[in-house]
Amino acid sequence: MLKYFLFFLLACMSILTADDKIEIYASSVKSKNNIVYADGGVTVVYKDYFLTAQRAVYNQKTQDLELFTKVRLNHNKKYKILGKYAKLNLAKKERYFKPLYLLENKSDVWISANEGESKGVFLDITSGSVSGCDPVDPLWTMEFSSSDYNTDSKWINLYNARLYIYDIPVFYTPYFGYSLDTTRRTGLLKPSFGISSTEGFYYEQPIYIAEQNWWDLEINPQIRTTRGKGLYTTFRFVDSAVSHGEFKAGYFKENEDYYLRYNLQNQSHYGFNFKYDNTNPLNQWLGLDLPGQSGIYADINHMNDVDYINLAQNNNALQQATATQVLSRVNIFYNTNDNYIGTYFKYYEDLTLQTNDNTLQKLPTVQYHHYVDTFFKDHMLYSFDVQSNNIQRIINKKVIQTDVNLPVTLQTPLFGEYINLSYKANLYLQHSQFSGHEQNPIPGFEYHDGFYASNYHTVAVSTQLTKGYENFSHVVGLEVRYNAKGWSKKDGFYQDNMEYCSDFTNKADPNYAQRCEFYNIATIENDTQINFQQYFYDSSAREIAYHRLSQNISYENTKERYGDLENELDYKITSFLSYYNNMFYNYKEKKFSKILNQVSFNRYGVKIALSHLYKNTFLPKTATYTPYTSYLTSNIKYTYNKHYSYNTSYNYDLESKERKSFSFGFLYTKRCWDFGVQYTENNRPVLTTVGSTSSSVYDRFIYLTVVLKPLMKANAGSSFLSYKLPDDTK
């Protein structure tokens, strides 16, 4: 036993410096003239460094440590370095490896080089290669003549970098720098490339600036050699623990030839977007200590046409804007358990119009709401709401419209809560005050200030029953609601227009839209509403099916005594197959006014989503209006295995016989890279000078996706290279 103990003392030698301790373990350890010789499975432990080698020599005076054969270094479990020879000076924090193999543990990026030398946190590397793939047979590598790496910031710079796919060179750049972690820092982001037969070569190089932790700035200059050039920028900030915001702006200038060739309305496209969210502005800004919650949300947008959006989307038809109206809004509110106060600003821009002077805006809406309160042990409920809308525009009539609602409900359960009985009296008022002048007035018609006041009564009887079975549960609910109108009083605008505007058959009248654009009174009739609903749940409380029937019966409208019968069904046929249906049947026309069908499937690596919407308003068809809507959407994705996936989508307007969008493609995914090809087309509006209207363009793209992990990050809808096919302007 004593012999083994003496052997351990010789094999384990601790060397004390002024402040640090170096531990050397080996099968054989010798010391002569302040030089320690270790041989046979050498292990060196120093602070958070752990080194192994076949042989080691340590100079206690100079603190030089040399390691020979199968050298391995592990630093704080962050990275590993391998080599045949290494020399370290622990006092000067200098390290030298030849050859060098470095593995960054978190990102799995490795570097192989002839030699590497480091001082402190900086590592200089001579002539090598880097990759994130299997080092035995890497699919991609990036070779370089020299490199430097910061072990603290994990930022690496490569010089004279050549990208190889297997052994085939595909790309060269004199400099390439990137981070091996996700820390925000200033630098260049992944560029975007594209080529188009109409727009020429496309290149965008994002520049990212993050000098402080509370803000960052992204600058996106781009060029389309045939079409023009532009600059977009995004500034993001966090100004407090309860608030953050973002400001985007951009400008794109069309080349003269492109602008004239395609009859574009604007040669320059510009705009901005500002978003801000604060969840406690009153207490924060005013130094108050109010109970409840306050908030402000802003989303302000402006642009001169829709191409401002599309040119900012990195040439990506997948994200091309097809909406023709832009909404700006600011919401401010203060909320307590009993009361709510809010003001809302809404501003609309119609991108199909050359001017927005006739577009109605809500600047602002002011609302007060008192939440439901109770009396008599919850047998009496009441609430109060008042809302005033300042509806403005530059030309034609404007209005300030105020609504007041005061519902009071009496309720009680009967027969041991099997039946619920309630009575509600609802008082409603609206007042309209007009200003401005019509540019094209309707002969014999004038807007007059006025008010409308009414009340109506509702009696409701409802029940809900639940029964459990061996493998499922069944819930049934039935409600019968009778509405009876009470008194009403009106004058001015309402006296002049209520009968005309409430008759929807007048919508075919050319003057209807102008005369009734401020009329929004819901007609109260003596009627009965019947609602039936049922649920089915399996033994694990998962919903299997939901079914609802709704019918309205009018006692006043003899032409349409029965309103549309609504049937809604949500049926989860299996855990992977579901069906949804919502349809309305019109008794008068003996036809369906709306049918929505949706089917979804998710199993065997296949995801399918199909839907079809049909609507019929039964109004007369005109040159500018069609009563029919028939729209088909479909999405299919097939994941063959963990590497291969395929996808396609198709959206078609059956009424106009127009394809809205179409795409198909595949993606090959591995641990260290993604490769994919996608064909996409999208029908989008373009503002032109022809007839002062908006035309549409079929954007058709072929996308090539290449993601070299972990240097690049896989993002849905992003691509490395895009090719735009010739436009098909309609």
C-alpha cells in the first residue's frame, strides 16, 4: 500500500506560483533545474483550463508549458483545441498550437489550421478552413489564408475566404466576418441576391448597428440594376421596462425607362411606419400611482403607393402586399375593475386612389364604458356605454356621431337551475351633427342634424344539460330569445333616411352609397331567435364535435319572415382529420347565401388544409358590383423524412376566374445546411397612370435557399438567391 502511495505522490505534482496553482498529473514526473518533465497520459489543470497530452515540459521560472502529441485543451466547457504541439505561457497568457483544431461547443463550428497563436482573448490563425459540418467529410467548408478569433465575443474574421461545396469552389470574398453566438453586435447581416428579366440584378446588403443594449438600427440599401435603387431603415428601441417601439422608413427611385415603360403612377416610392407600445403610460409619464391599467398603442403608417411595401420585402413574392388599404391607429385607454375610458384614432389610406381626400377617417373616437354591475344578489345586471366618433375627411360631408347604450337585465334560475329566465330592457340613442359640403350633391336631398332614440325588450329562456357516457360526454344547450321593439323617436337625418336606408333592396340605387354612408342603425324587429348547440367530448375531455343551429323568425317582415338558417359544425373526425362547415340558407331565394367548408389533415408527414368560401348577396349584378364570391385556398406540405420536405399552395378566385397565388417547392435539411428551391407567383395591385386606377401584376419568382449552419439562420420565407420571371401585367 505504501508503494502505491509514493507512486501517486510522484505522478501528481502541484506547482505553486505567486497567485495560481498549476496541477500536473502523469504516469512519470521528473524535475531538474526548475524544469518539470511529465510523460505518459499527462493532464494539466490551471484555473478553468483543462489540458491533456502524451508528454509535457514545464519551466517554473518562465512559466512556459510545452505539450507534445495528442494535445487537447478544454476551456470552461466553451471550446476545445486539438493539436500535435502546443506552447503556453501562463504568466503572459500566450498560447501556440501547431497544427490547430478548434471546436466551439455551443455552435458546433470547428476551425482547422496550420497553426494558431493567441494572446489573451485573441487567437490568430494561419491558413485553414472552417465549417459546421462533420469534419470527416464536410459538405461545406470555408477556406481562408488567415483568420482571427475573439474567444470572449466569439467573433471570427476570415480573410481571402473561399466557400467550397464538397471540393467545388462556389464563392470568394476578400473578407468574411460572423459571430458564433447570438449576441447583438454591429456588423453586416446576410445579403440577398436576385435576378429578374424586368428588374435586372438585385442586391441588398443589410447593415446592423447595435452600440447600446436599448436600441439597434438596421440599414438596408438595395439596387435593382434595371429598375432603380433605394434605401430602407429600421430603428428599434426599448425606452423603459413597460414600453418599446420601432420606426421604419424607406425610399425607392425608379429609373426613368422603367417608370415610363410600365406607366407607373409614381417614379418615387416612399413611406414610413411607427409602432409604439406602453403598458403603463399614465403612472410612468405623470408620476402618478393610479390603480388599474393604462396603455397606449400606436401603429402609424404612410406611403404614397403599394410598391413602397413590395420593394421593401427583399424581392420576396411570398410576402408581397396585396391589400389596397393602409390603416394607421393610436389607442389610448385607462381601465379599472368598474370603468373604462378610451380614445382611438384611425386613419385610412386607400392605395388604389390617387388622392385620399374623400376617404372617411375616425379622428378620434372617444369612449366611456361602465362594466356590468349587479343588484339583488346578481338578479339585476346593468352596464352603460357612450361612444362618440368624429368622422372626418377633406372633401364632402363629415359627421360627429355619438352612441349611447344602457341595457338593464333581470334574471333568475328556475326548477333547480334547469331553466334560466331573463328580461332585458335596452335604451339606445344616436346623434349626428354634420358639417362640410357635398361636391356632387344629390338633387333634392340635404343632410340635417338629427337624433334617434329607441328602446327594445328581450325575454330569454335557456337551458344547458350535460350527460356522461362510458366513452364520451354530451352537452346540449337551447335558448329561445324574443325581441320586442318599444318606443322610438327620430328627427332630421334619421327622419329623412331611415325608411330608405334600412331597405337593402335600395342598394342598387346609384345614390344609395352617398345618401346612406353615415347611416348605421340596426333595425330592431319583433322577432324570435332560436339557438341550439351541442358538444361531444371524449373520455380525456378532448372536444370531438361542436354543432350549432340558429334561426331568426320575424313577425314584421312578411316578405322574409324567416331569416337565414345558420348551421355550424366543427367535427374532429380523428386526431389527424377534421372538418369545419358554416352555411346560411335563405328561405326566400331557396338558396344558400353563404357556405364555408374547411378540411385539414395532419398525419404520415402530410399536412393538408383546403377551404372554399361561397357567398351570394342576392343583389343585382352591375358593371362594378357582383353579388357572388367563390374563393378556393389550398396548402399541402409533405415531410418525407427528417431531411426532405415538399410544399405547394394554390389560391383561386372562381368568380373572376383569376389565380391569386401559387407556389411549390422542396427543402433539403441537414444539421449543418439547408438547400431548397421554390417557385412562387402572386397577384398584386400596382398603381398606374392608365385610367387613374390600380392594375394588377403577376409576380413570378424562383427562389434558391442555401443556409450554411450555424453561420446562417434558417428563416421561413427567406432565400439566398431569387430569380424574377417576366411580369404578366393585367
